[in-house]
Amino acid sequence: MTTTNKNIQPDVRFPRSDDENHATIRSSEVLPLRRMSAVEKSKNPKLQKKEIKFRARLPKVKTGCQNCKIRRIKCDEKLPGCSRCFKFGILCSGYPKQPEKIKPNSRQIVPILPKGAISDIAQGSIIELYLGPRFTEELESRYFRHFCENVAAGLAGPLQTSVWSEIIPQVCEIEPYIAHGLVALGAFIKYSKEMTHGGESSDTKKHFEYALREYGKSLRGMQKAIDGNVSRSPRTALIACMLVFCIESLQGHQASASIHATNGIMMLHDYYQASAAGTEFAKENVIGPELRRAFTDLDLQVLHFLDIRPPAHHVIIKEQLNRYHLHRAHIPTFQNIKDSYEYLQMTMRRNLHFIDVARKLLLEADFQEQSTVFSPKDWEGAADLRQNNNPWTQLEPRSSQSPPPASRCTHSSGKMNGEDESTATSQESLNPFDSVIEDDSADPCMDYVAAAHFPPEILQERDVYLADLMHWEKASESILRECLASPHHSQEFRTAALLKTHAAASSIRLHGTFFIDEIQYDQLTHYFQTIITYCTYLHPYYSTSSYYTNLGILMSLFEVGTHCRVRILRDQAIAMSFVSKEYREGVWDSYVSGFICKWIRDLEEPWRDEKGHIPADRRAKIAGLNVVVEKRRAQMFCSQRIGVGRESVTKDIIVTW
């Protein structure tokens, strides 16, 4: 019979070893004994009498490895590593290098000021640093985040820029009135987008009202800085000007926006003239390349819409840009899309400054000012566009000059002016890789009538600028081909497609400035076709937003809608122009440009013959525009002949939307 004894302790046998160290190592394999419970400790009188010992207060040791500091144990600081880390089984983190002690004699001797003297530092004004946008309410922070997260990246169009995503938000940390302006811009854009998709409601009105309050704070801050003669960086002043331009154009104040943009451009011009470099293309300046490109786009807005600058200013800018082209003319190819974009923007800008000078010279010489022919309505805040302040109202010669015979003018595709429009190539037949710019500067039909009214030196200068567009086309061929092979929704494809449309529109405007009769535009059908092809790809992208700061598709579609008589191309241009009632590209409004094109088409279509041709004497020319976008009304003027050999008659119409 087997008996068990509960008091018998388990037989624990330790391995034998003559080596004491070996025995110690093997003994660690044994499981530790159970800890004594609190009850057992309380019953043991020896443990109750045990004195509590406190750690001695010693100065903290600042040396040793990082591991020992974290474990709060003494480090022996042995090399190559401390023993504590070695026993703990971890890699020693090493010992930090002790900072060198400064020698007493190396201190700089500071002279003691005499009694009553005040240092220069004490005399200077105390500068208060503004550390970040100090939002006083939640709505400010909400609209600021909405702008930075949802608006800034695409505000300038498909080409990425750091102006709105980095530069201006950083300035908000220094200048409160810039922060208020950016909050107002975010609220205005949110209001505009909700009006586009959902219509007016109580919530959308709150966006608009809050935007007005923030805009008022921004304007008061700007005025306070001006009145106080506060010395500001030119970057800050230019950014403030850009914000005012955007907010004014968003509200439909086209005239005010154009004036503020003009003031900013003149301010930038004065800064460059006062600087040592004397030119905006200096490598070192406080403006920076991104902000300079932003004002190049702003200058294009003014040049394409309402420009009140004197001819002398246009001459100076034109010559500066000519020096830029001489410097870049040797470039065989552009290595990236941004360089191609910048060169084209500079070319378009130079061409428009030249067009402004040429138009004003011609108005003084052989062309009549039509301001006495029509009288626009006296609308408050209206943008009044005439022949002397924009590039697209048609000039009318004083002396009569018959247009060139139709048989002498052919399209670049070989189509005669009188052929049926159905024989013209459609947009689908255009290869996206085809050249946009063609060498038609010496076309005898182009200069048949122009030579009778324009000085030869102006026509020669025009041909040089057309050649610069061809140089851009050739130097950009490789990078554009690569970008156009990308997916249609990619940034690369959209940027390349936009450059194609702008190059075609710039060529049309440079040619059209010297056309006397609208029938001469029939030679530019390949440009119209290029614009429609690429705008068809770009339209879905641009229609997703309600506002862009830069020129997009409206300006190019406007050239097609007003001057192209191929019905299918013109109808597509008009349809794409009506994006939405809230859609704007700077000062270019979607419905204003769409209504102008539609009215010109409606005046001409009744005279289209069975072959699809509109006679030259029935073609309408834009004479002027008086528009108040905020009130959604515009008064448009055009001239149209009432028969063969008869004088032109001025017509006008008022549209609302």
C-alpha cells in the first residue's frame, strides 16, 4: 500500500559541477521560489521590525550610456560598452560626447555704457512677431483649412504651383490681414461652388456674409499698414494685391479686379526698376520665381480683358521680354513642361504688349475710334471695353478698302472659303501630336489688305513674333508628345493640352489684329480645330470647380466662337463656354463670353448659303462690351454691314442671366 506525505518537499537535484561559475549559470535554470504573501510577512516578527532604508541623496550623474539613464541605474562607463548593458543582454548605446568647455578668456568683452547713455537696441522700435494665424473663432479656422486642403492645389489650373499651397499660407503666419484675406477667399469659393451645384440656400448665404466680413477685416488691415507707413516686404504687398484681385473677380467686380491687377503689375515693375538688376529675370530677388510666374499670369488677365496702361509702359515691358527671348532663343528643347509653360506665357505676354502698342498707333493713324458710334448704359461698376483698352474688339479703317477676292484665300488644308463646311476636317481627324503653329506669316492673302493700312515695320515685327511661337512649338515637341501620351486625367496631359490651346489662340490673336475683314479668319481653321480638340479633353476638368486664377479654356473658346464660321466648331465652342453661371477664370466670366459668341453667331447664321458659307459683308465684328457680372447683365455692341458695298451698322443687345 502506497502512502503519501504531503509535507515531503520535492526532490530538487542541482547539477554537479566542479566549476563554480558553471554551477551558477546552471542554477539560473531553476524556477524561482514562490514569493511570500502579505499575510505571511505580517506574521513574521523579524520582517515587521525591519527598518525601511532610503536611497542616499547623491548628485545626479549626467554621464553614462542612454540605456542606463532610461533604466535609472549607475553606469560603469566601460569600453567598448558598459557591463550593465552586457549583463542585461542588450547592445550598449555608447556615451555622448561631452561639450567643450568655453575658456574664460574667450568671452567677448562688452563695453560698459556711460551713465545716461541709451543703446541703439533700446532706441529701436519693438517688433512684435506674429506666430501663426491667430484665429479668434472656429469658422476662421474652418475656412482656412477648407482653402488649404480643397482649393489651393488646383486654384491656378493643372500646372502645380506653390504660390497658393505654401507661399501665401506661410505669409498668413506673419500678416493678419493676409490671413483674413485668405479666409475670405476660401469662404467665397465655397459659396460659389455650392451655388453652382445646389443653388442658393440659408447655408450658402452664411458663406457669403462671412466672406464679406473677413474681406472687410483684410482691407482695414491693409489700409492700416499703408496709413502707418509700415515697411513691408514687396512680396507681402504683391500677395495682398493678388488676394484682392481674386476676391473682386469672384464677386463679379471685373473692372475693380482689373484695376487692382494693373496696380500690382505696376508695383512689381517699379520694384524691378528700382532694384540693382533692373529686370524681373534676375536670378536673385526677394520676389521668387513662383510669385513672378503668378504675376505673369495676372498680366495676361489684364492684357486679354481691360487694360488702361499707357503705351509707354507696354513698350518698356515688350523690350524687356524681347531680351528674355534673345537669351532663351538658343535652347534646342525644353526638358520639362514647366519650362515650356513659362516660355509660352512670356511669349504670349510679349505679343499682347506689342498688340496693344500697334492698335493704339493704328487708331491714331488710319483707324476710327467707335466710342462715338455707341453709348453704353451708365451702370455703376461696369467694365466698359472699347477699341483702345482690349485686344479683341475689331478695328475699323477710315478709308474704304475692298477685301481680297475669295479665290485668293485658301485654308491651310487647301479648302476654299466658299466650299461647304462639311468638307472641313472634324476635330476627331486632328492628330494630337500635329504641330499647332504653321509658317503662314508670309501668306500673301494675310497681308493683302494689311499692307494698305499698317506700317511695314509693324508687320515685320509681327512676323518675328510668329516665328517665336514656331520656336516654342519646335522646342516643346518632345516634352509635349511625352505628356500627351499620358492618361487624359493626368496633370501632364492637361497641362500639355492647355499649352496647345493657348498657343493656337495666341497665333489667332496675333494674325487677327492685322485683319481688316472677318473673311480672313477663314485661313485659320486649323487653329480653331486645335482649340476645340484639346478643350474637349479639358472641359470636364475645368467644370469641376467654379473659379481659377489663371486663363484656362474660356479665352481660347472665345476666339473660336467669335471668328470661326465652321458651324460644327463654333457650336461646340459656344456649348463649352457655358460652363455655369458661377464659373470664372480670373476676370473671364463663362456666361459673358458665351453670350457674346452666341449673339454673333445668331446675327450671321440667317445669311449662311446652301454651301455653308457666310458672305463677308454679313459677318459681324465685336465693337464693345459693357458688363456688370455681379448684377448678371451685359450690353454688347457689334458692327455689321446691311448689304454689299454698304456701310456698317452698329447693333447692340442687353442680356441677363
